[in-house]
Amino acid sequence: MQKIELPRITERIRGFTLPENGVMTVFDYDEVYLVSLQPPSIDVLDDNPYSFADLHPEHLGVSDSAPIHQVGSANVSYDFDPTAPSQRVRLELGGQTQEISFSTLSGDWFVASLSPDGLYLVVAEPYSLEVYSLS
């Protein structure tokens, strides 16, 4: 598992879509951002973030969508404690277990999810988003 060093995206994340073909979107209350993972780059889109959220009900963050915790042999687990300063995320992949500690500044929401293809782990909260390559 290798962390992808992304440029700073936004001050407060409202939601995001999971990576597909090395690309994902992140949105706040004002903008929608296209995030390319290889090489890491960010572009601002012309989309309205509220319309974008409505058109992508599968987004994670401020939503009722469920993260993906298992894809093939990859399995991610965590127990969100909104009062804790960090969250422990456990990844089981190919018979090995790794754990990361993710700092949280807000107890509003937290999510850790695998991408649908199982190539990425995304960990996020309103003030931070990290992406890890699993290949």
C-alpha cells in the first residue's frame, strides 16, 4: 500500500466519488474538482456541487451511501469514533494486514472505502482526504 501525495484539494470536503480508471471527483460547497491519481493533479470543473451530488447519489461523505469494504481479497475495517483525534483503519490484502492512523479534525463524518476495482483505498473526513494505491 502506497500513499498518493495529492495536492491540497479544498478547505472543507462535502463528498467524493470513488476512483475509476485513476480518476475521482471531490466536491465542497462551492466547487467540483476532478482528481487524477497518476500523476496526481486537480482541475476545477464547471459543475454545480449541489447538482453534482444529486446526479451522483453513490458519492460518499455527507450522504447515506455505503462505502465498499470488500473487493476480492481486500478488506477494510474501522470503528468511527467522532470524538477521537484520529481513526484507525485496518486493511487486509493478500493475507497481510496493515493499519493506518488517520487524523480527524471533525466528528461530522468519516469514511474509508475501497474503489470498485479494488486498486485504491480512500480515507476521508471533512478536512482531509487520502488515497492509497493497493497495486
